Amino acid sequence: LRSEVTAFLAEGSATRARIENHVVEMANAKLHLPFAVTEYTDFYASKNRALNVGTMFRGPENALPPNWLSIPIGYNGRASSVVVSGTDVTRPNGQLKGPDDDLPRFGPSARFDLELELGAVVGTPSSGMVSVAEADEMIFGYVLLNDWSARDIQAWEYQPLGPFQAKATATSIGPWIVMRAALDPFRIATPERERPLLPYLTEPSPTLYDIDLSVGLTPEGGRETIISRTNYRTMYYSAPQQLCHHTTSGCPMRVGDLLGSGTISGTERDTCGSLLELSWGGKEPVTLDGGETRSFLEDNDTLTLYGAAKGDGYRVGFGECTGKLLPARPLPDWAI
């Protein structure tokens, strides 16, 4: 079907002229969420990402948590704040406490960030534990996903239960689901294990994909700069492994459940999927093509995620996932 539609719309094709009056240009189309999101879980599956963040905050000797090489780490997020590409995102207010502050204060996040991810969409329900192979079959397809994150709010709130309001503002997803079958030619195995996985997490066949990804940042009135180029193949855990682990407690999975891969980062600085890593905690700002610099996102910046799997003479694209950051809402008198 994909190839037939592509042929219909190709420049110079005999069919294009016949269907011209029956199609709508993308610029004139209003896009909606491609599915009803029932639940949202986000993971932390890139070893490069975990090493980068761990090194920043705990030093290289203790970069990886003790459980990281054995278990797909995740947390339950908010399905209610998942929005479609093109939806503006408002800078959040929250509790903040700097390292030298005696007490927290309440105000706008100054370290608001993106996270480049892929989202797996569950298309088949479960009522008990499933294998990695069964989990693979349960996944209907994949979407681009930006897990917007307030790093300064997160730094104060995350102990001992993990992120809460820092991750609740918005999660943007692309308007197009790329079906699992369309990605079959791009399957690859997960990387070699430093520590053997427990048997239930072993993949019987390749469950990762070779998908090129990039992030574009456009300042207000400026031009877009591609600030990161990376690939999904670098992930340590795949979506089927994450979904399998999610069911081990007997947790029921429902049609429309969304699993975020976690930030996708490569081994080099310009292959990282967040400004936290690209600017190394804000200490080494990223220079944009227009000369501006960014440690974290500024008001009216627009972020766009791109993704495509590339074959011999063809590509399977994910479209775009974009969002503009609006200034924080004024605080009411009773909150100050």
C-alpha cells in the first residue's frame, strides 16, 4: 500500500493528475494524535545516555546504577499530556532549588530540555507476562517522540521516587505511526551484553532497528540548526524487551499504550539526544548556525525531530515531530 500511494503521488506520474483534486497539501492539513493514548511509560534504555548523565552527576566510576545492565529502567508517565506534533508547549513552573540555596522557590524552569526518543505503540492487549517474541508481535508500530523535560525541577524533586512534575508538562509525538512490518527490513540485534541478561529478556531474533534520527532547533526569527544526528541502533534495550519486562508483574497492557524508548544518544557529543548532554550540563553551550548559543531551550525556540530508515533506493520516513516552546504562564498572587 505504501509503495502504491507513493507511486500515485510521484511527480510526473499519470495517476497524480487524476487524484490532484482529492488530496490536501500538508501545509493546509490539521493533524491529530494518531491514536488514543491509554497509558504512557518512559524508559532509560541508551547506555551512552546513562553513562553521560551518570558521569555528569556521580562521576565516571559510578556512572551506571548497579541495576542498569540487568533491567530496562522505566517510570510511569502521564498519558493526558501526550500531544501531537505542532502543538505549542508552555514552559513549566515548579519548585526549584539551586545547590547554594537554603530553601526552594517556585518559578519558571530555566533548564527546559528535549529528549529525542522513539515511541512504541501497543496494538494487542495482554493480561499476563509475555515473552520478548510475543511483545514484539504486540507492537503495532513506532512514532517519533519528544519527552520534554525540566532539568532543574527534576533535580530537586526526583529523590527518592524519580521524576514527577519535571516530565508532566508535555510529551510530543509524531502524527504518523510507522507500522512494524514496514521496518522489518531494518531489523538489527541489540548490542553485545556486558552482563548476561536473565533468560526472560533474551531476544530470540533481532528486535532493534537501523533508523537515522536528527534534531533541529530553530530560534525565533532564525534558521534551523541540526544540533544532533544519531541512530536508534545504539540502544541497549529494545522496545520488545521493555514491553516484556513491563508485563512481568502481571501488569495488563492495553491497546494504545505508549512506551518511550528513553533518550537516544550515540558515543560522540553531536550524537546525543538532549541539550543536557550536548551542552554537558550547560557548561559548554551549543552554537547555532546563526551564531546564537544554547545551553537549554529559550522561549519561542522550535524543536523538530526527524527520522527515517533508509534502504537501497528507498526510505521509510517518520515525518516530523515539532513543538514550539512558549513563555511560562504568569504566576497567580497566591503562588508567589
